[in-house]
Amino acid sequence: MINKIVMSMASLRLMSGTIEIIAALIMLRLNQVDKALLVNSGLALVGPLVLLTTTTIGLVGIAEKLSYGKMVWVLLGVVCLFIGILKK
């Protein structure tokens, strides 16, 4: 039996991957750089949102197994990822 938390995380990642593939097909269909760039910009919102959501679900799943100190380190790591991704 698959853990519900793992199933939720995997489902989100499968959905995200499907969105990425559909976006790539749309870019090919449009065949214009400016429109492809617009589609790509929309994907820039999906990636971090999926990362944050799956991480949150995972943290909720292991919250009872982690000490508060370790939880803070994990959250700081996620914050560092977002700073690295979003900082120009």
C-alpha cells in the first residue's frame, strides 16, 4: 500500500511534468519565439509552486519524526533554494 503523503507528492510532480510537456508542445505548435516566451514565463510560476507544495506535504508527513531544530534547518534550506531561484 502506498503512503498517502508519498502519493500526493508524486501526483503533484506527475501533474507538473504533464504541464511542462503540454507547454513544450504548445511552444512547438505556436512556432513563434515571442509566444513561446510567454508560455515559458507561465511555467516560471508553476515550478516554484510545485516545489513549495511538495516540500510542505513532505514536511507535514515527517513533522512528528523531526525535532524542531531539524525542522528549522530544513525550512532554511527551502528558503535558500527560493532565494537562489528567484534572486536576479
